[in-house]
Amino acid sequence: MKLLLIRPNIGRLEHSLFVDEARMEPLQLGVLAGLTPADVEVVLCDDRCEEIPYEHKYSLVAITVETFTARRAYEISAEFKKRECPVVLGGMHITLLPEEAALYADSIVTGDAETVWTEVIEDARQNRLKPRYDAPPGIPQPGTATRRDLFGGKGYLPITLLQFGRGCRYSCSYCAVSTYFHSCHYKRRIDEVIREIEGQNRRTLFFVDDNITADHQAAKELFRALIPLKVRWVSQASIDITGDRELLTLMKKSGCLGNVIGFESLSPENLAGTGKTANVSASSDEYRTEIKILRDFGFQTWAAFTLGYDRDTPDALERMLDFSLENRFTFAAFNILMPYPGTRFYQRLNRENRLLYNGKWWLHPEYRFNHAAYIPAKMTAGQLTETGLHCRSVFNSPGAIVRRAFDLKTNMRNPLRLGIYCAYNPLFKRETVKKQDMLLGYSE
């Protein structure tokens, strides 16, 4: 039996295909490969950097689907179905919209595939693939290590991706993760995480957890176990870590370089309206105390902001940009608030008739990456798109990159931190410019 695992690209540029220079290992496909029986031949294809091998015959083609890659994933699936290769689709988007996904594949998997993947493989082997396999969200890859040999030679960034937990205990109205996991958090056994780290060669790690500190006590146990390994790591965390000094101390001792932290908005009213309770009190003073604590511990912060809440105006978003520059964040993302299917935010906009692109921006041939997909309350969709581009352009301009580097507690704390800053800021600047206005999928 021959299995093809595919990570789809987002789409195309105006006159050429998009090649993601900042691509990282497709961890989810490495996990599936690790779950696959040893007698199955596994091939991995990453559409972000290589051609899809349509000319070969496969017993099963498995495609992981995110909302931004759905259109491209469906295109790939259609091509393989023409060649009579059975296709199974899985991933968060498939769980959020199973009826839509079922139109484009022979089979779909909803939820986390760990508990049903061996059944899928066996059914494909026997030519009796079911139309749908439903698996509940749960503990990541229990008893199974990621198969990493498939990642070789594909030009991924030199950082190992792995996971400790999935999900988040918060319930933000715009968050697809909260919808998918029903505001629950699931954790792997720490000894399995440690064995996986020891079984690979790199010392620089990226835990892809939605919120690695969702459970403070469990996170502390993990960080204690990491200390003897002398690794360096980054992940995603919520701002409430600054209220737990023991947690921060263990993070630092365990090799934490910093985290992606969702600041989202400077407005407590915006945050309260979306259920981002971890941030509400902190934002009332523009996060001054929290940012000082992060800097005192030496953490380099990737600040994530979302633009387009009902109280947002172009002037308010300009202030957010100024705030980001003043605090010399190592990186910052200015993401337009997206109405992901299944979320409370999407449902509200749908009730209010504010969705654009017929409500299915992820399939619409005219939608472009980083554009607003709904009508904001206090500006036009075009103004929101233009303001988002302005924030990204200014923050990532050469002058801003140089000025932001001069923070002795974070970006210039030591040669390693400065090296990270200098290596990745120009890369992310290029990717930000390239992705703007990109069309989803490859077809016209």
C-alpha cells in the first residue's frame, strides 16, 4: 500500500505561484506518518515548495485542510479523484464544515485523527473506505512519536516542531480553536514529550500548542522536565503568565526564548465583547505592567493583534501600531479579524448581514489574502484592509527593524537573541509583502 500525505499551499500570486520561504515542518503530517503501520509506504508532498505528483498511483491520498488552504485542497482532491485515487480530507476546517468537505473527497475525518487513523488505513487497504470517520478531540499522539525523516530536503526552517497540548481553556468568540476544542485543553504525557525531544537532533524547538500555559501546573511540570535537556524553545502563551512568577522562572530556566502572545486589542471593551478574559484588566493600562515583566525575564515577544473589532477605527489601529513600535516587540502580527466558519463571530456577522464574498470567503475566487471579509462597524472593508497593510508595512520597514533591535533586555540581551532577531525579521518582512493580495487556490 502506498500513502501520499499532502500539505496544501494557500494560493497563488498575481502572475506566479507562491513559495513560502518561512515554511516550517508540517507537524500534523509527521504525526499521521508516525501513526501509520510500518508496512505502508508513506510519501510526503508539501505544495508550498514542490510539485504535486499527480502522475503516480496511490492507494490513498490524505490532505490536511485549514480554512485558508481549503480552496487549494479541494482543487488537489479533484485532480486525484479524476485519476481514481481515493482521497481523505482532515483537519480543523473539515471538522468545522464537514458537509462542505464531503462534496470534495471520497472520505473525511472530523476531530483528531489519532483514534481512527489505523481504521482509515485498513479500510483503504481493503477498498472499503467509509464516507466519514468521526473522532473526538483529545490527547495529542498518545504513545506515538512524530516521523521526521519525511521532512528532510524540503527547506524547512531549522527548528523542530512538536506539541505538548492542544486547545485552550478560554472561549473567544472569533477563535476557531475554541470552537473546535469546545474550550477544552488536552495534554500529552510529559515523558513522551521528553523522549521525542531526545530522539531528534535539534536543540531549538517550537511547541505549536495553541496555549502552552493553558494549565499552569501542567506547564510547570513540563518546564521542570525540560531544564536538564538544555534546549531553547518558543511557543504560544496567554498574557496571564505574567501573574505567576514561579511559572515565568521555570520558563526561563527551561530555555524559553519567548512566546507568541495574543494582545489582540488595546481596548478593554473590545476584549470583553469577544470573551478574551485573560486580557481585559491588563489592557486597561495598555499592558504596561505585563510587558515590563516579560522584558525583565528577557523574553522576546511576538505580539499578535487582530484588527476590525466593532469599536476599532483607523485612528485606534494607528495607536496600536505606535504601541507596538514603542515597546520594540521582536515581531508583531497585525491580522485582520477573520470570520471563521462555526465561530460565534461568524454567526453574529451572518445574522447582521455583514459577511462579504457570499459568506464563504475561503472558496470565493475574488477573495485576496489579508483583505477584510466582512463589513466593519466604524470603517469600510477597504479601510480595514488598507490599515492592516499600513501597520504591517511600517512595523516591518527597514528603519523600524533597526530601531526595534535596540532593546538591551530582549533583542540585544546576548548574541543569540540578536542573531534570532536579525535572521528572522528580514525573512518575515519579505513574506508579509509577498502574501498581501494573494489569491486563494490555483484555479482562475
